[in-house]
Amino acid sequence: MGSIAVNKRNADYQSTKIFLCFSHLRWNFVYQRPQHLLSRAAKTATVYFIEEPLFEERITPHLAIETAPEGVMVVVPKLPTGLNGPETIKAQRALLKKLITDLPHRPDVLWYYTPMALPFSRHISADVTVYDNMDELSAFRGAPPRMLALERELFRRTDAVFTGGHSLYEAKKGRHANLHAFPSSIDADHFRKARQSSRVALPDQDTIAGPRIGFFGVIDERMNLDLVGKIARSRPNWSFVMIGPVVKIDPASLPRETNIHWLGGKKYTELPAYLSGWNVGIMPFAINEATRFISPTKTPEFLAAGLPVVSTAITDVVRPYGKLGLVEIANRDTEFVDKIELLLARPRAAWMQKVDAHLAAMSWDATGAQMNTVMSKIHIRPARELSLPGQESAHV
């Protein structure tokens, strides 16, 4: 992302800039938007990525801090089991206060991915506060009822709001004076490795017959499992390779046709090798509240890998990828099958030229730089004392 080009008020701020990021996602879960942006920020700043707590029996509350290979400091609050909601917030707040006390200066940036961090962090003073609203979390399965109220408060407190796609931007437009759309981007060089002719041995995939139709990403309530099952049953001579962790849904609900292969999660570094063995990519998202505003990162990643794609009619996939002819759009299983057959037979040279021309204007480096430009124009807030327990807002 690069360092923030703000003018500091005095020499006390000439040391390394400090980011505090609050995330609902774990750093080592799936490599996506937070990892792309914050690993770039870590090249010029000290970045603390603060995850949701983990609970263990008979432990003293503490922060487990490890440095990720990307240079990000991953912070996990470890709390004893049995705490209720207010006790959990109080414990997180105390741990966060200790972390901040040990910093060389107050944070330069508070970076929120979830408004659920507000109850234990709203007292923190920083130069700039940003909400990177990558998804409509309130529409996801299991979302806390108070999330919308906390998001309204976060909108009031934040200096800038970034949205993960254009449809989410349109939904939030008018709620903040400094709102910007930053759709999913691409590390094109990484995924172009899938176009190389040399192949890495993959024991769990190499024995699967072709043609291989593949998906990678989180497998949850956003996937249309019924659609996947119907497509697989209609073409038993195709193999469906499904990569990703299964979360928030019962694994027993996954379709178990013999030509569907659930390979589990893979490392980000491994993805190009798997994609290089596929013939077509699919994005069989359900059309529901949880997918209404998503901007799938895997769309440009499939394209950079040189894989033609069929997707359901997700707004941020239809615009621009569907309209430009870069991704085929289908909803019913018969349409999906027809589109896959089309892509299996279609020459790719002309399509690849269009893909590369479109992706040339996209990169996480460019997205980070644009975010940096927005933040550089924000007037730095004066320092203020941390509020004492009991003095913070009552919106818990």
C-alpha cells in the first residue's frame, strides 16, 4: 500500500508508521483482500492485524503475536472460556490498551474490516480511521443483530470508507462524505504462473480425469450447492474440482456425486499449480442476500490464470466482466452446462488478448496507491487521551 503521505506535526512522528487493523477474518484463513493490501502496507509501516479472540481453558488473558511471512504482526487475543459478552469486550479492551501503551507513538491508521471491533476499540486515538467495507457482513449467516447499529457508528467515526465493489458502493452512497469504490483487484503475475506449460505434481488432483471444471474459495452459504450437484449429474464424464474450506454449513450438505472432488483448502502459493490443470472455472454462487453485494476476488484471478469462467449473475461479475465478454453468465444448470461446453470448445487466443488488456489496468499495488492518495488528503485529528473505563460510548 505504501506509506501514508501525511504531514506530521512534529518530529515525534518520524519513526515507522503504525497500522492497527481489526478483522473478522484470520490472516491464515484464505489469502484475499486484507492480505493483499496489508502485506503491501507492511513494506513501509508496522502493521498489527488484530483477529477475533480464541478461547482456551484456564488461561490468563494475553495477546499471541506472531510475524507473518509478509511482515504483518498477527495479533490473536487469547481469553479463558466462560466469559460472557461484556466480559469478553472488557478483556479485549484491556489487552488492546496494553498493546497501544507499548507502541512508540499513537497509531497512524485504524483500519477496520468489521464494526464488531468498535466496542473494545472506539476509545483509541489515531491520525486516520478507515473502514474497508469489503462485504455486506450483516447479510452473512450468523451475523450479530447489532452489527448494523455498530456499522452506523463506524460510519460516523471514520474518515474514509472504501467498498469492496461497485454494487456495495451504490448501496452505501450518501452515507459518508468520503466514500470510494475499490473493487477486487489482482496479483496477475502470481496467477499467470498457471499458464506455464511446466506442471507441479499434485497427488490429489493428478489422478482426476479430465476435463476438469474447478472452483476455489470459501465454501459456505454463498454457494449454490444444488446447482453444483445438478451440473455434475448432467455431465458424469466431467470432473469437478472444488478447493476451499467449508465453513458455516454442514459438510454433509455437500453434493457427493462421484465426479465431484472436494479437495479442501490450499495455500495461496499452491493455487496456480491447481488452476493450471483445469479446463474451465466456475463460480456457482447462490443469488441471495449474502451474495447481493459481493465482488469476488477470484474473478480476475481465474482470468489471469488463463481460465475461461462461467458464473451466476452476480452484479459485480456481470458488470464489467460479463458485459465485456470476459466471463460467461448463467443461472440454471442447463445454461451452466451449455456455457461450459462452449468454453471447452472455444479457441482462447482472442479472448486472452481481451483479458490481458483488461487486467493491465488492475493491480493490488495500484489499488493500494489509490487508497493511499485518499488517506493522504485527510486532515489529521488532534491527539486525545484514551477514555477511562466507563467513559466510552454506551453503544456496546
